[in-house]
Amino acid sequence: MAINFDSALGIHADALRVRSQRAELLAANLANADTPNYKAQDIDFRQALNSAIKDSGSAQQMQTTHQNHIPFTGGGTGSGGLMAPVQYRIAMQDSLDGNTVDEQIEQSQFMQNAVHYQASLEFLGGKFTSLTKALRGE
């Protein structure tokens, strides 16, 4: 009997990908905290996860018909490889240089995302441990 990894791992693999992309956006916000006219960006996790789940389902149906075709790798709603469209944060306090990054909010969001990322890693690790035990017959 073949193992279907998509059903065995659940949404945790997709959640990990979305959390990783969100971490990149939040890190870019923190890196540009002093850049004039920089607008803080984020993605909606739920929308991105739903999009990732839909894309992973359609990726199984896409096949290349020639050896020179580029394989479909998913990831996309046409927003630069992100799972969901980028949204801009509304500034809590006006800035003279037009920058909307609030470092405290960005750090808080980044740490919260990091905790959720680690939790997804733990879930995936547990799934792989369970699959390994099942394959060994333990």
C-alpha cells in the first residue's frame, strides 16, 4: 500500500511554507525601518494557507508534456511567489519620512510567527516519527 505524504502530513507542510514567507516579509519590514517612504507589508496567514492548500491540490494534476518544459512548483497567486497577496499595514503613528514600519509591532509579529513556525516544525517532526515507526512495524 502506497503512502500519500500529502494526506499523511496534513496542512503542516503548507503552513510551514506560508510561515517562512511571512517571516521574510516581516524581516524585510524590520530591515527597512529607517528607509524613507517604505510601507510595511504582511500577508493574511489564513488566506495564504487556503491558497497553498488549493495550489498543492492542483500541482498534482499538472504534468509536463516535454522534457524541456519547466515543472510546476506551485506557490502562486501571481504575487511574486507568495501564497497570498501582499497587504500594507496601516500606520499607527504618522511618520515625517512616510515610513509605516513600527518596530515594536514588527518584532512582536515576527516573534509570534517564529513560535508558530517552530510549532509547525514540531508537528511535522512528530508526523515523520510516526511514519517511520509505522514503516518499521513498531
